[in-house]
Amino acid sequence: MAVQADTRGQPATAGQNWYARSPEEVAAEFGVEPAGGLSAARAAELLAANGPNALPEEKPKPGWRRFLEQYRAYMQIILIAAAVVSLIIKEWSTGVLLILLTVLNAVIGMRQEGKAESAMNALKSMMKATARVRRDGAEAQIPADQVVAGDVVLIAAGDEVPADGRIVAASALQIDESALTGESTPAAKDAATLPDTELNPGDQVNMAFMNTPVTHGSATMIVTGTGSNTELGKISGMLAATAVEESPLTKEMNRLTLWIAAAAGLTMVVMFVLGRARGQAWDHLFTAAVSLAIAAIPEALPTVAQTILSLGGADLAKRNAIVKDLP
């Protein structure tokens, strides 16, 4: 039974169980012949309507926002507060020094994030995947991001599956799906139609999934989902919706910062009380107590921590590991 396409040119059956449809039904659904593939004109129309076969990328944050985010750390907040108090009590040199330290900490953090982002962008540019498809009755090799739903894709050992698709012909095909299923051994695949029940990706033996490597054999598949409509796209969407948790190091640093702030505050209160008991003047006593509290704060701690983490990140980079977030 054929189903009409929606207004964007994508079949209105994107959420159905493709593994329960026969190869003939899938081909009819997308209006494609496995032996000939899509026409170049139809593929261009679908690409323009639905966009490239790529996972949605996070929009880069503007520089000002990345700079301000460096001030979310507790120590940065305390240093800013100490700087403001220093300026209020006319400790100009201390206040300016504290502000410069917070700026230095923020710049170091931004610089490391920028290095990681540049390295990842360089890796992405080097890893331009391609796909072998049938277009206008002939085999062609195209960039993987230009694959569209309905494309007839040819895969063989050593290839990476460019998109989700229904296998319509297979010869001793095995695909490593450990990234999706956690299985340590490659999964055997064939073109047999499965029952129309809810099956996990690991049980869909007649489907191939985006970014999974072919380890053995060869196959022909009809693309049923691209980009965010793939299994990998669903995982990417869930990860994007997950709140970012603080690292253990960040938690420990925040806890240490609060203890230091509490100790400095207690010191200030005790000094103020003892000074008043001895009859010292309010203004001089307040200035001395605040100065002592500020002196108890290790202003260089964030800078030292950032420097050590930066050195660690550089060492990891030499070992081909990229650190996006220093902590």
C-alpha cells in the first residue's frame, strides 16, 4: 500500500517500522527501483526540501557569552566580590589586581575551549565521509551528507553506513553496532522481513544504521532516515536535552571555595567583635577586618588550577586526545 508524501517531500511514514515492510513495499513507498536508484533531479529536490544528511550541530556561543560563563565558578564570584569590597574601602591596588586575576582566569579558560573547538573542527574537515549510491541507473560516489531518504546505497566491508536504511539484498553482511547496542561482536544482517512488533535496534537484523562500520560482506539498502531522523540522531537529541553535570574536580573546587569563604567570613566577624571589645574605632576596625578576610582568600588558586589543567590538556593533545572542557 503506497502512502502519500508530506509537504516537505519526505514520506509520511518516517515513524513506521521499516523492518516489518518487505523490500518491494519499501521501494514502492519511496518510489524508487533498487536497480536504478533515484534520479538526480529527485535527489536534489529531496535534499533541498529536507536538508543535508547530518546531525544537528550546536550553534557556537558568542565570545561575550563564553567569557561570562567563565565567571560561574564560585572562586571567580568570590574574587569579584572581594574586588568590589576592596574598591569600596579604597584598597585600589588590591581591587584592580583581583579584577585582573579574574580576567586572566577567564581568558585562559576561553583559550583552552577555543583550542579544543579548533582541533575538533579540523578533525571534522578531515573525516569527510562518502557514500556509494545508485543515481539514474549508474553507481556514483557522493558526500554522505547529500544522501537522501529513498537513495539506494551500496555498502561493503570497510564502509561506514551513511544513513539508516532497509537492507534489500545482502551477502554475508556483518555490521559493528556496538555504539548503538553495546554488543561486542558484529551483528549478522540479511534482507528477511521481520514481524510488525516493537523491536530494539539490536534486533532489527534487516536494518543498517548511520555511522556503524561494515566489517564483513556487502549489501544494498534503501535509505529510510537521514540526519536527526536516524537512530544516532535520536541519541544525539537525547544527549542535547540532558543537563550538563559538574565534574568531580569542579565539585571539589566549589566545596573548597565555600570552606575558604566561610573561614574568611568567620575570621572577619571574630576580629570585628574582638576589636570592638577593645574599644577600637568602627571605621578602622571594619577596614582591617575586611582586609584580613580578603587576604585569607587564595587569589591565585583559579589561575594555578587553570594553568595545571591547560598543561594536562596540552599533554593529552600530544597523545591524540582532545579535551573540550578543562575540568
